[in-house]
Amino acid sequence: MRDAGGYVLEGGGKRLRPAMLLTTSRLLGYEGDLDITYAAVIEMIHTATLVHDDIIDHADVRRGRLTANNRWGNQLGVLLGDWLFIRSLEIALALGDQEVMQVLSRATVQMVEGEILGLELKGNAAIDRDQYLDIVRCKTAELFSACCTVPAHFFPAHRGLREPLASFGRN
């Protein structure tokens, strides 16, 4: 698991989601380390979804490298995605912020629901714009929303910024 986890996490990518969380944190004036830990949690959640997506899509290559499922098989791929996701939640739980855990859980549920909706509508030429945007919102925008919202939880005084930041990330 360590080898496979290291392999997928070293696979590159833009790291845009953690960058959004860290940028929002800095804009709000946060100077501690919670943002770094939550940025890592977000990247692990995102990576877990990519590992699962590669299995669902029968992908052989991601970012110019063999996918985990191509290299180690679907069984290990599923377990790796699950491990990354559960490990990310374990790290977040250790920080003890139930409200942030709710934000992360809601975003993850939305991502799974978006994937299910996408599978349900796959190949359907009659999909309309609203259905497509709903899939994109669930699969992609909700995690960006969480990235922008989490730092507002570091400051009780920023409670009123949570929804505007969530909306910004979502859009």
C-alpha cells in the first residue's frame, strides 16, 4: 500500500485544490499549520477519487504514467483508493473539528453522487445542460467549494464568510 500510495501521490498534477485552500487561508489571515494539513487531506481525497475513476473508466494511463489499476490490478486499485480516502479522513478527524469534517463529508458524498449520475447518463445523447452542469458541480465543484470554505472554520469571526467562500469555490 505504501508503494502504490507513494506512486499515485508522486504522479504530479496541478495541486490546484490544495492551492485554493492555502490561498484562501492566507487571504483570511491565518498563520498556523491547520491549512497545510487540510490541504494534504483534500489532495488525498482528490487522489482517491482519481484512482477510483481510473478503474471505472478502464484507464491505462494518467499524467503519462501507468494508472495504479493498470500497474497493480483493479483489486489493489480499489483498496488503494479506499485507503487514501479513509486515511485522509483519519488525519482530518485527528484535528477534531466536526464542522470541517461535515464540509469534507458533504463534498465527498456529492462527488460520489455526481459519479453515479454521470454513469447513469453515460452515452445518453439527450442529456441537457442542467444535467451536465449538475454532474460537473457534484464531481468537481463541490470539492473546490470545500477548499475555499475550510479556512473560514479556523476563525469563529469568519462564520459569515463560509457561504460566500463556498459559492466562490463552487463557481
